[in-house]
Amino acid sequence: MTRPVATATFVIFSALGILAQPTAFEVSTIKSSSPTANGMSFGFRGPRRFTANNHTLKECVAFAYNMSTKLISGGPAWIESDRYDIVGEVPSETQPPMEQAVRMEQATLMFQVLLADRFQLKFHREQQERAVYNLVLGKSELKLKESTLPPDRGQGLMFRPAAPHAMTLPARNATMAGFTSLLQRALLDRPVLDRTGLTGRYDFDLTWRIDGTQQDRDSLASADVVTSDKPDIFAAIRELGLRLEPAKAQVDIIVIDHVERPDQN
């Protein structure tokens, strides 16, 4: 059975350093996902309830440490097959301002604590040479609008379904570092490095067709034969005046040393 594309995926990081030390969710629950579950998502359901729906542990580690699943190695086979629904309640006394990006940063740090506590996750980092994409300036006019939002509002980087067999990203107050983070963690099949030299915050809209150029090729295989008037992700990025350039580079990877299936509750 192939898995459908996530209906909403939050991959928003503000780099504001809200917490000096990671704290824990006030309450957390972990349950196996239903075999018939549709879609996958990370995000808030209400002001304090953070959820990770229908995700493998490997995908959870990628979310928690803001990296591509391709950069995570080691561990038993079940970390790529067992799927979980996870709910964490953010403590009210540590709840940050309501900006979505700020809340997401705090939840991400708490999620790291949850993985270490409930899954007994232990890992180390290494550097390896890997195939990557460099995000560089293209040959056409740059179509990024300088954002008027204050930096402390965080970045709005959430993609969602658009026309049939297409996705859209209305990016707001986004940095190129945040954009490349989204591309490598949630869309493309290799790490993406920011080589644009752009240091501002930008508003832009990106729409592309779902096809086999993106991550999770098995779940997207049925889309390969579907016609769409939207460009693929590479062409859509070129329309912004940017370009994804294949390259090789030394990148950080996570090597899992120990992990255990969690007690479910």
C-alpha cells in the first residue's frame, strides 16, 4: 500500500533561541498509527497541543533535528516501518507568544526530549561527503519580495495541497536558510545548502506538481502518470530566480547508537 502525501506539513523554524535548555512536554502520549491512516503531519492542534501524526521514528528524528531522513543512519529496521501518533502538551508556564514559528521552535526542542525519554534515543554525529543540491541565484530576475513583517514574527513556511496533484508554498518572512531547510527535510531526496548569499527575509509563492522528483518516490509513483499544468519543483524554483544545482559536499549526519520501541499510552 502506498501512502498519500501529507495534507499539511509544518516545517517552520525561527532560530530565536526561546529556550536556553530543552524542557519536556507536560504530558505526552504515543500510540501506533492506524494502518489505514491518511496523510502525515507535524503541527499544533490548539494553542498547547503539539501532534505528530502517522510518522516513523526516522521521520520524527529528522523533524526534531531539522534534517533530511537521508542523513540519518543506523538503528533497527522498525524505525522506518513502525508508524506512530504522538501528542505532547506544552506546559502553560513555558508557553511562548502565539506566533506559529515561535511555538514550533519550542515544540521542536521538547520533541527532542521526548525522543530521548520515550524511545531511549541515543546518537552521535559524523561528517560525510554526500550528494547535495546547492540553492544558488538563477539567471532570471529574482522574484522574492522583501518581507515587511518583523523578524520576531518568525518564518511562515507551510506547504499544502493546491490544484489536483500539486502543492503550494505561500512563504512569508522566510530566510533562505529556512527555505533550504524545508526543501531538504520535506521535499527533496538529498540535503540542500544555501549558496544564494541572500541574507534578508522574503515573501514568495511557490506552486509545483507532485511527481517522482520529490521524496518518498513510492508514495508518489501513481502521480508520475498524471498530467499537470504546474511545473516540477526544480522549474518552479527557477521561476523564482533561483536554481538547484547538483553537487557534493561534507555534511553532518546522525548515526543512531541505541533506540527502543516506546511503551504506548
